[in-house]
Amino acid sequence: MSTPRFLTLPPGVRRVDVSTPSGPIAALAAAPVVGGCELHAAVLVPGFTGSKEDFIALLQTLAQAGRRVYAIDLPGQYQSPGSDHPDAYSCAALGRVVADVVDAVGQGPVHLLGHSFGGLVTRETVLAGTAPLLSHTLMSSGPSGVEGPRRTEAQRLISVLGGSPTRELINQVWWAHFEEPQKARGLPEEIHVFLRERMLANHPLGLLRMAQEVTSAPDRTAELAAVDLPQLVLYGENDDAWSPGTQSEMAERLDARRVVIPAAAHSPNVEAPEATAAALTDFWNRAEPR
């Protein structure tokens, strides 16, 4: 799971709820501290077991370029209410919610980014063609289901949660499988507590269905390549979810711009925020209408 290094909101960043037809979506909204918002907004979508806080180190820098930036919790994640219907957590259904967020905050076309599982969601938004978009970024995401040890972890979680997950079962999973390994990382206490609270706040059915989706997603790269939209594939040189080779090949198939972040792994938004923010700002600025 992505681990933010701090939780204090930077200047210009505030906690908001975005109203959508499917319910409120929790978000962090960033605006320039100095100057106006002359550029188009951006919407950032987190990965499996993630949240809007995964982007907290990027928000002030991205906004200061002159745009509003929104990082969200998907339905059923952390502070966004979830549904009791399993179909609400398919990538396609979540992609429709992202389109609703774009409509609610954009005031015109926006730049859309999906991190990890969030990339499997945002590509559904793109393919549906209903949201006004200026660009699409896949950050540390891949063409289909997650690979390697991350796939094994998700499959283990599916097995433990079973067919009828409950909040009590998630609580048991945390204390049996996550509490001690997270504590052994030597994280500051407030970060450790946040990770626990975030995990326990997930909607049980949402957690199960997203785990199933992130392991079983089909390859839709050819369909995505056919969309006339500037695309960026950005990942850390040491990514351990989808390999750098897999993501590089995907970028070629998409005819997308490719940026590799040095000394970063699966969360360049956390591990190298300044380099990541600079790459995103450059890409977004180039995609702005002239």
C-alpha cells in the first residue's frame, strides 16, 4: 500500500466532498497559493488500498503551476462511502464515477491521472468517452492485471476475505497480517495509525471486488491506443507491481510519452514527488490548448 510521508495539508490544499449522482466523493482540493488558475484542472485517482492522501506531496507543487488539482478516494475507499452492490466496484462502474467527478470539478476538460489500480479505472473513463479530457496519465499502472508479488498479495487477500467480507473480518486481517509488518517499518506513529484507520475504513465488499478487479483486468491497450488523446506512461525505475518492461511496452503500444522516475518504485508520487510533479506539469502544459 502507498504510504504518505506526511499528513499535514500544505498551504492551498483543503479537504472537500465532491457531489456526484452516486454520492459524495472525498477529495483533497489544491489551488495556487499565489496567482490564479489559468490552466485546466487535474483529477488524480489512487490505487487499490490507497486514498487521496497518496498524492499529498504532489498537490501544492502541481497547483502552483496555475491549476486546480483534485485527489480523490474512490467509492468504498477510506472517506468515500461505498455501495453494498458488488457491481459498483467494477473498473467500468468506478470509471463512471470518475467521469462524474470530472464533470463536477472541471469547468471544462481536465487532465486525468490514475495510479496503479486507479489506472485500470481511468482507462475505463477514457474509453467510455463521456468525460471531457485533455490528457490521460497512467502512473505505475499496466495493461492488464497486476503482476508478481503484488498479484500474490491481492490473491491472498481475496482468499482471506472469502465470499462475504465484513468489517470485523477486515479488522482481523489487519491485526493478523499488517499490524506488525507495518510497525516494523519504523514509520512515525501518526502515519502508522493512518494506515490502520484507512484500511479498516474500506468498504468490505469494495475491498474484495477491487482485489478481484486488479488481478483479473483484461488488456485493453489496443482500444486505448485508438483514442485521440495525449497519453503519458510514468513509473519508477524499480516498480515491483507492473515491471518497468511491461510498462515500457505498454507505452510503445499506446504511442504515449514515457517518463521513468529514478530511485522510485511503485509510488513515485511518494518516493520522488518533485521529479514526478515536474514531469506531470510539463506533460500537462504541453497538452493545454494553445
